[in-house]
Amino acid sequence: MSEQSFTQVSVEELGQRLSSQEPNLQLVDVREPQEVAIASIDGFVNLPLSEFAHWGEQIHSLLNPHAETLVLCHHGVRSAQMCQWLITQGFTNVKNIVGGIDAYSHLVDPSIPQY
């Protein structure tokens, strides 16, 4: 079976889409709770990869597999892993936020702390 790919989305595009307050946009942050406490973007649901055992089985009740889903982490590595996994779970519209919250704070919203 070939590996399905997911789309990448830039932090600039994320910023534009957040400011237009698009409905039906599913936002997932896979960073650790202590990372989210330092820096976060409103509207994201926190599903830490390290706590996968706690939420993995419930993913279809937590998220809509057909909604456009944007996934965030610190630099884009963990979010890419999450995107790949969501696709294996039947999610049809998954996008990785390239550069993560680090790039977002550099390029879009400097008020978000860097760590």
C-alpha cells in the first residue's frame, strides 16, 4: 500500500484563514501541554502526541474525519506524523502547518512567545 500524502500549509496562509474566521476549520495542536502553556494560538485543540494512548481510540468522536484539519506543532515534525496517522484513520482533508508555531511567531504574530 502506498503512503498517502497530505498537503502542507504555510503559517502565512494559516494567519489569513484564522483572521477570516472560517467555519468548519479543525485546528489541532500536537505539542505537549507545557509547550502550549508557553505559546498557543486560539482555536486549537491540544492532542499531545505523547498522550496518544489516551485519545487515539477516540479520534473519530474528537474530530470530524471529513472536515479540513490543520495540524500544528513546534517546527512541523510531530504535526507531519499526526497528519500521516490521521490519513490512516480515514481523514480526508489533512494539512500540516509548515514551520509550526515557531515560524508563526516569527512571520505572522510576534506577540506569541518563542521557546
